Amino acid sequence: MSDAHSEQLLAEVAALPQLPGVYRYFDADGGVLYVGKARNLKKRVSSYFQKNHGGTRIGHMVGRIARMETTVVRSEAEALLLENNLIKALNPRFNILFRDDKSYPYLKITGAGDKVGGQGQSAAEFPRMAYYRGAVDRRHRYFGPYPSAWAVKESIQLLQKVFRLRTCEDTVYANRTRPCLLYQIKRCSGPCVGLVSREDYVLAVQDAETFLRGDTQQVLTQLEARMMEHAERLEFEQAAELRNQVSALSRVLHQQSVETASDKDVDILAVKVQGGKACVNLAMVRGGRHLGDRAYFPSHVEDAAALQALDDQLEEAGEQQAGAPQQARPSVRPVEVQVLEAFVAQHYIGVPAPPALITSHPLDRGLIDALSQQTGVRIGAVHNPREQRRIWLEMAEKNAAIQLARLLAEEGSQQARTRALVETLDLTPDDLDAFRVECFDISHTGGEATQASCVVFHHHRMQNGEYRRYNIEGITPGDDYAAMRQVITRRYGRLAEVGRDPPDAAPPSGQEEAGAPPTAADATPPAAAAPARKRGAGGSAARLPDLVLIDGGKGQVGMAREVFAELGLDLSVIVGVKKGEGRKVGLEELVFADGRESVALGRDSAALMLVAQIRDEAHRFAITGMRARLTRVRLSNSSLDGIPGVGPKKRARLLQRFGGIRGVASAGVDDIATVEGISRDLAEEIYRALH
């Protein structure tokens, strides 16, 4: 195996220190193949190059190693943390990788603000509840994180019913002169118009925060004590309000069937592996309340499992050679354990970890210790829980199985659609999984801000990261045919030139997409792109796709055919999607550029479902881009620009008052002068500039 690697790489391997650290393998193109950690870098890395791994996944990866980087650390715990930080940052091909999801939402209680309500009460004195997503700071109090936006909003509604805290923005609070609807339906105490004292409101906020921390019994006791105090002073109206709060809170606690007094903040993690796919279901308990769950699906499970099994064997062999005491674990950890440990190590890098984890499989003690060290919270992990914890874990395991079954069903359905489309069009791709479709659409408003979109379908799913938009310039406004010619030429022109060049020739400069980064085709070296006219080979965008869909009929397809003929590309890949009578879905026809008769697919055709999905996505992508560009064009081309004394604020006021630049142009001097900040002299100047 070492014969396939450079002498420089092998020399670097031989010179590695016998210290703990992290190593990274790179391929010839600079792509990251694998990130691993080792107690002894020299022994671990050397073993990859000293053995013949054959045609296995490991052998496939090792054969592609062209370069290596290592980092020495002080301990295994540091190596573990660095390894998973690098995995999240570099997205290596052979590691179990959990995609970064959106940040978790929080429930925020804040008193910051300088607005004054209708009765002169500052907003800062009456904190508000709000849904929040983003970085937290010390000015406000945050509760969570919550698994979903729905869980936060449900908690806000609950607190409104019981504690009647305000949720309005400070600007709304400052402009109220009478209580809003929330006050009328007893969801707010009306602080904006002085219907509650600051002291009573602060007590309600404190009770709400205590409840969110899970001290529900303490809240009930305090409410009942204050109710009795009011009753003894014959303040029956105030006592009745507190009685209603106690009653509402009691009903809430009764509805929370999984509420517990012992566990306040817990994460429950269950993993399910099937059919080469995996699902980790994360359920959250915060403040003693089960807030719901979220499913995560890692990538590269099979490749990573093979590499991790080798690492485990090497780790065990190293322990035996060093005479270290053996840990109570199998020589090769199950895939479920590998997936679960990868999730824990990566997920809690940027998310606060609770003090207790309940897991479906045992976790390595070193991982838990490293996590505790990183978060500053002593974390305990239990994989064989009892009582209420057992119920939570069973719920999470069931949900993991359901979510994984749904994913497999969806992927199977999408593969069936791909297969149906290939059979319908009589295509013969070398690899169905690598079947690639690119779809084009043109969008404009009355010829203004014309923009073309190109969306990509690959590996049985839409590839958002490969979408491109093209600003269309230099054509007659509204000429869709000319727009289609331009985008097809720009998309495939360089690819065709590279395909005709000898392997050692540099590609021509070409024209890159306006307003978007160069395509993968533009960026690919000639050696890789030489067989550009060969379809179905590999999954790179540096080749002619297996299918080019055009959103349009014979006219648009004819224009694409002309461009392909000029470029010397295969006409058979061009297919137009012609709308049916009345533009009804299910009546579309497929129009071919190579002279074949058009094909009308049935409404229930799986091939038509896939074509419609791709076509609709191209249309959506074009429409959103066109609207954004139209807004920029109108703002930048406003005739108000350049008028002395008219800045952004005054321009916005004018456009808002008169409904646009045409309205401003049709207004008289007296009308313009009525706008806030516009003097008579400036109004005359604006009128002269527009006329």
C-alpha cells in the first residue's frame, strides 16, 4: 500500500511523535478525507500505511491520501474535543457527520427598554416574554434551549394564561392608550396603561421564572400564601385573582403527565440504525417538563463505521502492547454506539449541555469527562434508566424508529421516481445514484430585471448548494428565447470548450455567472473535464448532465437545441416541459430537442411527479431571485437619487406617501411640501428634478 504514496508523505509519517493528537488526511484535490484522534500519533497513523487493506472502504480511503496534517495535544480529552471541532468545520468524507442545524430557540424574558407606556410606566419596569433565536447575552434571562419553535410558543401561551405577562414589542407598549385584546381575554395584565402595579408585575415575573426553572411546587406555595394574606386583609378581589392563577397552574401541571420533581434538565438520546442509514432522536426535558424532540440524520455512516472499526482495533492493540488495563468494551464498538458518540461530541460543541444524559447505548467515559471539561458542568450519563426516565427513553427510541422508517420510505420513493424518469426517457446512466438533472427557468416582470435560474437534482434529491442564478443583460426586454440562449451558452459554453481542448491546455476565460460564484464546471481543471461530452460518468458538475430540463415548449427547446448544436454537445439530453391545456398540473408534455415525438405523461406518473418537482423548484428559485433584483433595481434607479438634500430617509418618506416614483412625479410642489422633513424650497427642487 505504501508504494502508492509519495516519499515525502511516508517520511512525514515516520517522523511523527509518540504523543496524543489529531490527524487529518487530504486527497490530491485538497479535500478532507478523514479526521481521527490517537493516543499515540506515530503508531496509529503508521498502521494505515503499513498494512494492505485491499479493496475495502479503508483501502479505498487510504489509496486516496495525498497529504496529511497533525496536531499534538496534551491529553486524549483535548484530542477528542479538537477532533470533533474539526469534523464539524471540515466535513470530511469518511467521518460520521451531523449537519449543522438551525440554532435552538429560547424563551426570553427581558426588561431592557426605554419606552414609556400610556400611563408613563417604563417598558424596562415591565419585562416581556418573547421567542428568541440567536446568541444569548447577560442583559436578559433565557430559558431553554427548546427543541422547536412550537415548544417555545406553547410555553409562552402557558405563561400568558397563568402569569399574564406582556408579549408586545416596546414600541407597541409605548403607544397604547387602552388595553389590547390580550387583556380582554385575560392573557395580559395591562401594564401599558397602568392596570397592574410594578410590584405585582415583578412578583408575576419572578413566579414565571421559578416555574420555568422547574420549581413548580414553590410557585404554588407562594401563590397560595399571598392569596391567604389578601383574604385576611379582606382584599377579596386580589385574592380571587391569585386563586385563579393557582387553579390555572394546577391544571397545567395536571396536563403535564411526564412532569417530575427529580429531573429538571435532561436530554434523552436514542439511536436507530437500519439500511445503511441512522437516526438520533433527541428529546428535551427542561424545568421538569418534556418539551418535545427532534430527529437528526448523520451522513457517511457506512464509510465512517469501517474506519472507526479499524481505529478501535488499533486502539485495543496499542493498549495490549503498552500493558495498559483493558477497558470493559468490545474490540469493535457497534455502529449505534459510534453514531451516538459522534452526535454527543459534535452536538454539544455549540449547544449548552444539561447535567444529565439518558442514552439508548452506553457512552465512553472519556467522552463524558471531556464534555464536562468543555462545558464546565458535571455531566452524568445513564443508559439503563428506571421509572420515569425509562418511559422517556422508550418514547425517544420509538420516535427514532418512526423517523428512520419515514426517511427510508421517502428515499425509496425518490429513487423510484428517478428510475421511472430514466425508463420513460430511455436513458442509460452508468449509475442511477449519480443521475444528474439541471433545470432552467426564466423570470421577469414586464421585461424588467430578467433573471434565469438553474437548479440541480442529483443523488435523488435537490442540491440547493449547486443552484445558480444568472442576471440576463443585453436582450430585448421580455424576450424569453434570447434569455434562454444566453443562460444555456453561459452554463455550458466553457464546458464545451474544455472538452475540445487537449488535456494540457488551459480552459478559456469564459464568462462567469453574474451575481453568483463560478459553476463547478468553470472551476474544474481540464484534465478532469476532458470527457465533457460523456454522460453518466461520475457525479461531478464538470460534465454534461444526464438531463437538461427546460421550463417551456418548442420555442425554448429550439433555442437550447441551437446552442447545443453550436457547442457540439449531445442534443438528446435536452427535454422541455410544456404546460398543458389551461396550465393544469398533470397535463404537461415532454418536448425533445432531438426530434422525437413529444410524450404526455399521466397524472399519476412517478416520472411526471419528479419532473414537476424539479420544474417547480426552478420556477420558485427564479421568482425569488427576480423579485429581489427588481427591488434593488428600483431602489438604485430611483429618480430621487442625486437630488441635493434628499437622503435615504426623505426618499423613503416620499415613496411611501405617494406610492412610488411615478406618484412623486405626478405630485405638485404643495403636495410634496406636506411630507415630513421636506421644506418648500426642497419641494420645488424635487419637482424641477423630476420634470
